[in-house]
Amino acid sequence: MRASHVQRSASAPAGLLGTMVFPRVCAARRLGRAVARGLSLREPSRPRLCSSGPRGARDEAPEARAYFTTPIFYVNAAPHIGHLYSALLADALCRHRRLRAPGAAAAATRFSTGTDEHGLKIQQAAAAAGLPPAELCDRVSAQFRRLFRDAGVSSTDFIRTTEARHRAAVQHFWAALRARGLLYKGLYEGWYCASDECFLPEAKVSRQPGPAGDPCPVSAESGHPVCWTKEENYIFRLSRFREPLRRWLRDNPQAITPEPFQRKVLQWLEEDLPDLSVSRKSSHLHWGIPVPGDDSQTIYVWLDALVNYLTVVGYPGAEFESWWPTTSHVIGKDILKFHAIYWPALLLGAGLSPPHRIYVHSHWTVRGQKMSKSLGNVVDPSSCLDRYTVDGFRYFLLRQGVPNWDCDYYEEKVVKLLDSELADALGGLLNRCTAQRMNPSGTYPAFCATCFPREPGLAGPSARAGAEDYALVSAVAALPRQVADNYADFQIYKALEAVSSCVRQTNGFVQRHAPWKLSWESPVDAPWLGTVLHVALECLRIFGTLLQPVTPSLADKLLSRLGVSATERGLGELAFLPRFYGHPCPFEGRKLGPETGLLFPRLDQSRACLVKVHRT
């Protein structure tokens, strides 16, 4: 998906480039009032957390349905880590929701991704490669599909804009806009950037020295070349939607998350909002969907691409009505204007509601520099999955990626984080608590309430728990709610930060009480030794359950080693340390699961081994 362009009518004077002058002002005003009056903004109900979820979590119940989307990715080049990051954010949100009510939530959750395959840039790239556009699209789309499959992205639909179902949806959407009088023909004369697939106003164009040293016009934002274009197109009356869009955002303060991006959109709505070109001449752009009833025009690639979200849920059929109000888009900040202004306006124009939520994330740099082919620093996500493991790279991107600002990738950072948090802290904790020497019976040991009484003031002579131990129990008990709130706020990195902090606290607890120094043969030591292991295993069970949306295979290994069955891994089964609160624990006395090997290998050692083998 790409960036924007504006149009002027055929009757507009050249000095008003980028603005619209309506031939009949009265008619325009009547249309504006009709739009504001007729396009009511339905506020979709808020997503709520399952009532069977962790105690203390937000008092919310799940929607009957939920629909998550990534952008569809442009097939002009192979996927990079930014594409994978978008997909993993959506995947984690989707997986977390499924955990809230396993079975029911899984059936009522849809998650789409896919590829954007029309437009001038694809047409030009195919010509340069000596390929038919369809063959180029097939080739690159397959790369995205393979990457997402290898990365464990649990999408329920992979949409391609070259599919027949999508063409039908786009044509129906176009007809809806036309039937409401929101499309007209007008003359465009201005700058066009083929690389970004967008038109630009003069203010967004700068000059840079070309190969011969002469100043050449380029996009001020991307630096890509632009050329002067003049043609007649179909134009959408975007200017009529300023107030409906403002009202939508005022009435839905969490419509765009994080909040700084909603604030940015409101600022854009204070500026000029010129009408929007939604077609190109077919003689110039043939690789796309023809305008219904006018083969001389091709539907503009951005309108085509955005409709994919409707296609996936069966637009315009009856099924669509029950899914669309629950839609949550996950997008990069570079396409915010398209999704937060143009797309909601187009939806309103077609008589539909805006998306329920738009989650926005920032970009990835490499050692402080933007990724680009010219710099040779584009990171191949498939090689990262091979090098750091699927769960490892998923964890790194979601742990280090902060939606509000750009994040930096470099190899040493990945290795340090994964070795520290997954191999040493989490893997080491599991190994300690399940080792034959420490836990010879291979069970979930019994919890002794007299060794670890619920209230410190009730401690008797056999009590051994201290203030730090009570702090650990309090922190882990609050963790499911904290994680749920972080997911609701699109702060997945904070959820992982909270889990990591509790893992450190649990390691401190084990280190502090040194169960390896205690004896199962001692009637004094044995109850406390069992209690220390019981608490640590309960902490590990919580960590494993909460890590499932981010590191599904690693979490499965961890929970399987603890003997936690597949039906005990939902958020509804997250009652932490029930024996501490005087309730029975279903895991107490249960046999641990079979050995699952290293939870996560240390990457620095793996790298050393690989170098040694290569040299041999």
C-alpha cells in the first residue's frame, strides 16, 4: 500500500492546483449537508475481555466476533522485517484474543493478510523484468505467503488483489460511491510519484541534484523522483467528509492507537482536505481494475487495495454485516493518512461505518539508518528466522518494537536479548525446577501453607517466606491483568517487559532460597523445598500461558514440560497459586511432562559452533 494524491476539477484555474472549485457552490453545500445528515456514524461496541479470564483483568467480555487485518503488501520487492513486524503484531493480538475463550473465540476470530498487486509500479517492474505482470505478482506474493507461514502467522485468509472475488467487491464499492453522487470527472495537473504510487502537491516536492547535476524534482518525504502529469480522472468528493471524520474521532477517542497518531490525524483535518483522484487513464495504467462502465479509466490502486478488507469478510454479502463492525487494522505510520482519512471517508461515502480500531506502529531501522536497497542494508526476515529461530525472532521484534517511535535492528542486540531473557532467565529457571537432582519425583510438589502463609502477620515458627516472596506472588498474580491491558492498548512490548520482569523476580526467589541446598530427606527442609518449587512452577505456568501469542512453539514446550494439557492453556485457567489462597490446585502432585530439551539455545554458542563446522 502506498501514498496520496489530490485533484482539481476541469474548470479550476491553474493557480488552484490541488484544490477543488465546484461549478455550483449551492449544489456542493447541499451535498455536504446531505453527507453529514445521511452518513450516520455507528459506534461499534468495544472489545471486552472474557469474563472467565484472569481475576482482576478488565471487566469485559469478548465480542461475538473479531476481525484483524494487516496491510496488504506491495509486490514490487521481496518482504523485509518491517512487513513481518506488521504481521506479527496482528498475529499476537489475534492469538491473545483466541486465548480468552479457546474454541469459541478461535471460531469467531478472523485475521487477514495478503498482497497488493495492481498499479503502475508493478506494471513497470514487470516490463523491466521481461515478465507479464501476473507472473511477477505470483512470484513475489508466494514469497510473502511462505514467510508468514514460516513465521507462524496464524492468518485465516491471504487475499490477493488480482483475485476475482476482490474485483467484484471493488466494482460494487465503486458503484455505491457513484450511486451516492460522490464521484465526478475532473482534470488533474500536478506531480506524480510512480515509486510511491501517489500524486503530490507542490509543497511536498523538493529539488535534488540529478546525475548531471541539474536539480530534479523528488518527493520531499521519500526522495523518489516525481514527474508532471496532466490527465482527466474520476474524483471522490473527499472535502465533504471533514466534519464526519472529526465527529468519528471525537466520539471514539481510541479509534486510532497509540494516541499521538490520533492527534496527528486530527491535525491533518485542520488543514485543507482537497478532493481525491480515484482513477487513472487506462492508456497509461492498464494493470488494474477497469472503472465499471468506462474502460478508458483504471481504478486507482489505493482505492482498489483498501477494499481488500471488505473482500475478506464477504462484501457485499450478508456475512459482511456481522464482521465489519469488529474490524481492527494494524498498519505502519507511513500509510496512516490513507487508513485514517481516505479510507474512513470512502467507507462513509459507501454507506458503511469506519473501522473499529486502527493500530499504528512505527518503523525499523538498521544501525540507525533507514533500510534501502541502495545502502544494501535491507534485512532478510527469512534468514533471521533461520538464525535466531522462529520464536526467537518473533520475541525480539515484539519485545523491542515500540509503536510510538522507530526501533533499531542489529545482530548483537538480538543475540544479547534472546540469550538473556529466553535462554538464561526463562530456560534456566525451567531447567532448575524440573532437573532430576532438584525434583527427583518429577512432579508438581505440594505447597505448604504453614511455610508460606497467606498473611505475613500469621507466620508461625515454620514460616520461611519473606517480604520479597510476597512481592513476587503479588506481581505474578497481577501479571495477567497487566498483560491484557497492554494488549488492549497495543503495547505488546510492555506486556513482554512485564513478563520478563516477573521472570527475573522468580529467578531471584529461587536463588534466594537455594533449593539445591535443601534436602528432601529432612522433615524440616522438605515442606519448604516443595513449596519453593511449587511457587516457581506456578510462575512458569503463568509465563508460558501468557507467552503463547508471541512465542507459540516455545510456550508449548514449556507448558508441555510442566504437564499442562492443551485444555488448560487458556486465560480462563490462569488462577495463579490457588493453594496460597486456600483453594485446591489441579497441578499439585501431577507428574511433569516428558523432557522437551533446551527451551531456547544460547545464540552465541550456536554461532561459535556454526563457524567451527564451516571452517572444518
